Amino acid sequence: MNDLDPTVCPASTGLVGRDRDLAYIRSFFNNSEVQGAALLLLGEAGVGKTAVLDAVAAGATRNGVRVLRAAGVQFEADISYAGLNQLLLPLFDDFDVLDPVHRDALRVAVGIGGGPAPDRLLTSTAVLLLLRLTAARTPLLLVVDDLPWLDRATNAVLGFVARRLVGSQIGFLAASREGADSFFESSGLSEHRLEPLDDASSTELLALAYPDVSPAVRRRIAAEARGNPLALVELPAALSAEQRATLAALPAVLPLSERLQALFASRVAELPERSREMLLLAALDGTGGLAAVEAAAAGRAGIDDLVPAERNRLVTISADNRRLSFRHPLIGSAVVELASTNERRRAHQALANVLGDQPERRAWHLGEAATGPDETVAALLEEAARRRLRRGDALGAVAALTRAAGLSPAASDESRRLAVAAYVGVDSGGELEDATRLLAESRLVHPAGQRSLHAATASAFLLINRDGDIDTAYRLLVGAIESAEPDHGFDAEDEGLIEALHLLLLLCWYGGDPKLWEPMFAFMGRLVPEPPELLWVITQTFGDPARTGAAVLPQLTELIATVGDDPTRVIRVGTASVFSDRLGDFRWATRRLVEQGRAGAAPVRRHLGALMHLGLDYFHLGRWEDAAQLAAEGLSLCENHDYRFFAWYFHYIRAAVAAAQGDAETSAALTEEIVRWAMPRGTYGARFFACHARALAALGSGDFETAYQYAATLSPAGTLAPYVQIAMWGAMDLVEAAIRTGREKEAAAHAAAMRESSMAALSPRLEMLVLACEALTTPGRPSLDLFERALSLPEPDRWPFDVARVRLFYGERLRRLRATSESREQLAAALEAFQRLGAKPWVARTAAELRASGQSAPTAARPGPVALTAQELQIARLAATGLTNKQIAERLLLSHRTIGTHLYQIYPKLGITSRAALRDALSQLDATDGDG
């Protein structure tokens, strides 16, 4: 076994995100086929080259390897052999092992002997001989940092030695800044590039170094640092305690610590003045385009003045001179840091002067150029915020509103704009801590902050998301709308009022009590001249759709046709479409929003809404695995952004999938989690969703009495409960359970209630359920025509599970009426659909009916072991040992979000709901595999 064998060295040396690099370096030097090797470690400034060298050196020392080190120092770069003096200092007493000629030459070279300067080849040979003789007794590792700063003579000797190590017990590991000029001749030597840290490792490093920094600030720092470890550790140090805790706003360009200034700013300071001006304009412009930069600098500087910056590898300029990019974002920060306040303001003003055709960018630069309160600029920034929000840039909107507030001459306007910023933060941005700070500031600045509907709406949202109850949030918002009437006058154009009504609608739904809707509709009736169309349609299709939804379907169709790409509008049109089964009509827009959310280009809460809607759409479409994966993604997002309130929705999707697949235990655990969380908070609407999943699971298990009780909780037999929208989805469950428990009268009453409602007019699927329930409660052959009508409705492929259930009912009825051949046809089609879906309980029931009809059904497959993929099994076993998602991610070279998504998919497969149950579940799995 080699002395640097990775099996001897610990798997990790405490460095975050570098296990793979360390493993590569160790394996490189432990190549059993070739003894002796040289490796160059390359990477950008601050990427952690020195830390990796330290880790490798420490591991080698623990394993009995003698480590010799040297590091380039700028002020010694002109002293010949200064680096060699550092490296060989521990061996000075061993020079006598060399013959006199080589010994004396080496002593003169390192400055401990007298005489004429030795020949370079003689010195190089002497060093090589000394190292080989020393390594014959004890393996050596030469570790050299900052090669470009080593003197020329030392670089020449090290280049000579590095190429002549084969067959020895000597390793040579040196680090150099990527792209830096050096006298070291590296051609032909192996290189390893040290990449910036990935997202998961960056997040972990920040959390370890600054556990008290708020998540919002960590995300901003991670984005600026772009995986540079030094920047990740140093950027928070330059922030105030209030900024680190999100109690104060972060500047547009983050300040640099002294270490970062030394790293980046010194290179910028050496440039000519006109070069620095061009770089300052480019950094403040932030788009990468050079047209505005060149126009803003006209008469003072030009594109040619960027040549020195490009030569110093600070920037890259495209071949057509139209684009500029900083080689690292912190170079741009260094440029801004070196400029005076007046220079920055002049640059912002110059950019604003040439951006007349781009109002958003112009407003931002005017805001940064302003020296005091300016209502004109504040109004421009407020309008820019609206534009950004329509585009889906919630965080940009918050930044613009915050700056507008700071420029507002009137305290009331400042308070109002801060309140709007707080509302945008909670409603879209996913930065709840920042929103809390803005809300507090709004109230301190002026009493208007107390009366603002935006403030009240933000407060209500924060209340329900942070362990508050629905009733308190509801009363707060209703009271705020009523008390603010003198300000809004129920004007349908009042943005704050309309946003408050959108949240009030959701609070009514969450509360699950019909009485909650009374103030909502009273407010809608008072809007002048009339309610906004989208808000009106949502109240009709999302409030009590079985009674009011059908009347507004033409308006809904028009809204869907013009849905556009505004994330808020996409989600609200989706909300209007849920209970009329129209989500599939603009699935493309919802998918796009999910993709944008994954790329960080859409507001977090809109991303969550899109995952909810697409998950429901996929469940009804029979894409159950996709629905479960979207739910897992949603849960991970809720956890990462502290949107605790919305987790129940994703638990429901997973519970419904588990119920349909026959995993009653998992479904029960998930619905219990929903109820346990929802009941103390008065979120009775969530409880109704849990009851729906529980009724479906009980039907699959053949427990029809329990299924009836849960279905009747949604809606008592004989009525479709008002404002319990999901009662329509559970209506057929209640009728089936009632019939199978001998409650024919209740079943008939419920079928009649369905028929008398507007449920059938909402969608072909709901019309199919109405007709199927009428057929189930109609005795004899007259029922057959109802079943035929139900199954002849358009687009049956959009609802495969519901269609298959109706076919099963139809086949059962046909068999009992002795229409055996027709029965087999329906049952065979139902069986094929259930098998394709993986609806195991319904597969078994349909197969039994087929056998009863005289036709042999496929033999039910013997239940096999739980099917975890190899990666899922690896993740589950690591999680069972107690490792966190971040630690698992580091070991498997994945992001922690990916680990979270996998775990949420693993739990239902193992029939568990938490990490704590993993160990026992895996033990049972291993036992099952052993028995097999």
C-alpha cells in the first residue's frame, strides 16, 4: 500500500465541496504503476487552491510522508533562488550527502555558502539528487503555492525536477492562478483545474461560516460569489449585522472585504483612468452590452480604452466589440468599490441620459444618481417595479420599490411604497424575512403604513405562513378592507384593494366555511364600476363552482386564450380553471412557469403555484409518477424558502397518488400529516382534501364503510356542500360507497343532487361522473343507456382513472344483467387502463369481475420487493445514517435540492413519511430481499 493511498487518508479534511478534487489528487500520486509524479493545480483567484494544498499536505504528513513547502511572495520575486531557499530549508543539514561539487553549488544557490554563482544545470541536478537521496529513506511531497510569484531561477529548477521524478518516491504538487504569467515551464505536465463550488456546497459553506446570516442574504451572496470560496467567506464580513440579518437592505453592488479588495481591486487600480471609467460604466450598466457604455462615455473614453483590462484578464470582449463580460463578478464589484461616490453618480447619470428608450433601466440609474428625495424619479421607479413584476421579476420589483421609497419626499408615499414592496415580497418573491423588515419599516415611517391594504395583505400572508391561524388572518384582512374604504372607495382600479381581495378569496377557501365568503361577495358587489374580470371569474369557478361556475365558462375560455406569460396571471387563471378541469387547456404556460422557476427566472410562490396546478393536472391525466415528482419538488421548495403553509397541498397530491395505487398506509400517513397541521390553524379546507384522499384509499382497500364516512364528511349525502369545491371530485366515491354499504336511498339522493347542480356543465369529466352516478342508482336496463352516455363524452383520454372506474361499474352492471359478452368488453378495457396506471386495488377488483364473467384474467403478480433505484437506495442508506441532505449531496456530487426530491419520492415507496423511519424500513427491505 502506498503512503498516499486514499484508503488510509480520511475521506474528508473538513473542506466543503472538495472531496472529489482531493480524491483525484491522492489517486494521482498513488498510481502504483508509476512512482513519482508532478501535478499542477490551476484555478481562479480565491477558489481555494491553498486550502486544497494544505489538506493534501496534512493527509500526507499523517501517513508518514515528509512534506517540503514553498510559496511565491511578490517582494521576493526578484531574488534568485529565494523560493528554493524556502523549499530546502528543512534539508540544509543534509547537504553533505551530496558530492562536494553538487553540495557547494547548492549551498551557494540557497545563500548559505560563498563563491561564484553556480551553473543553472549544476544547481538543478544537485536539487534532484538531494531529493532522490532523501526520498530513498522517507517519501517526499513537494508542495508549492503561487508559482507565478516565485523567482525565475527557482521556477527553472522546479521545472527541471518535476520532469525527472519517475521511479522515485517524490511527489510534486504546485498551484497557480489560472491564466497568470509564470516562468515555470509547465508543458507536458499533468494539470487539474479546481472549479468553483457548486450551489449545494456554496450554501453549505455559507451556513457553516455564517449560521446567523438570513437565507435571503445567503442566496444573494452565493449568486455574487459564483462558487468562489474566498468570496463566500469574505462577502458577509463586509456587511453590517443588520444587513446580514435582513434588517437592512443590501446595496445593489455588494461591498468587498479587505481581503477581497486586495485580491481583485489591486489589479483594477493599476489600469489607466479612462479604462477604469469604461469598466465602471460597464459594471453599473450590468447588461454586458457595450452600446450604452460607449454612448455614456462619448467624448471621454472609448472601446479601445478597454484593451488594458482585457490584457490583464479582467474582462473578455466579444470579437464584434458588442459584449463585455467580467471574468468574475467580483471584479465588477471591485471596480465599483474603487470609484468615489461622485464618480458612481456621474456614471449612473451618464447611463440614464442614453437610455431614454428603456424606461426601466433609465429609472434605476436615475434613482442611483439622485442625491436626495425626488418624487419624479420615485414615480418612475414605482412604474418600473410594476413592469418588472409583470415580467416575473419579483425581487427586482422589490428592489425598485425600496429605492423609490427612499427617494419619496412625503413620508406617506415612502410608507406606502415600502408596504407594496413587502406585499410583493411575500406574494411572489419568496423572501419572507426581507418582507417582514420592509413591513416594519413601513409602519415606522408613517401611520399610512398601518392603514395600507398592501401592508395588511402582507401581514395576513405572513401570519398564516408562520403558525398563525386562518381566522385571525381573515379577520385582519376583512377589517383592513373595511377601514380603508375612505382611501380606496371600492375602486376596481385600486391595485391594493384588488390584491387584498385575491388573498381574501384564498383565505375563504382555506377556511372551508361558507360563511367566510359573505364579506367577499359583499365587497365584490361594491366594486365600481364593476369587478375585474379575472377576479370575478375566480370567485365563480373557485368559490362554489357546482352552482355558479358554469355561467362564467365563456369568460374563462377567453381568459385562457389570452393567458400570456405574466406569472401572476398564469397562476390566477389556473386557480379559476382547477374545478372546471381546464388546467390542461394551457398546460404549456404552466410548464413554462415551472421551467422558469427551476432556472430561478420566476417568482418562488408562482413556481409553487405552477407545481400545484401541474401536479393536479397530471393526477387526473393518469401521469401519477410525474405528479408525485412535482409534489416532491414542491415540498423541497417549501422547505428551502420557508413557505410552510403550502406543504399540505403537495402532501395531498402524494396522498391521492398513493391511494389510487393502493398504498393505503402511505396515503394515511400523509393525510394524517395534513390534518395534524391544518386543524389547529383552522385550515379546514385542507382537511377536506385529506378526506378525499382517505375516501379513495378506503375504496381501494375495500373498506366501504370508512370510505362512506370520509366522503360524507366532504358533503352529506343528498347535497353538494356549498363552497366545498372538492366535494364534486368525491361525489362518485360517496355514491359507490353508499351502494356498497346498503345505503341505496342516500346514493340516489346524492346522484339527484349532482344532477340538479351545474356540475355536469363544468367539464366532460364531471358530466361523466354525474351520469355514472345516475346510472349506478338507476335499477335494471335503463341504467345502461346512462353508462353509454357517460362513456361517449369527449376526451376520455384526459381522465383515464375516472373512465376506467366507470367502465368497471358498467361491466359489473352488465354482468348482473347477464349481458356477459358486453360485460367482458368493458371489464377488459378497464383492466387494461388500471394496469397501465398501476392502480393495484382496482386491477384486482376488475380481474375478479372478469373471472366471474367466465373469462380468465391475467394472474395477479406476486407482490415483489420495493423497487428503489440504485441511486435511491444509496441516498436512503446515507440518510438513515443521520447525514443531512447537504452532506449526502457532497458525497454523491449532487445538489441538496436533488437529494430532497429523491427522499420525498423514496418515502412513499417505503411506506414511511419521515427520515426517522428510514432505518427500520431499509432493514425490512433487506430482509425481504434476503427471503427472496
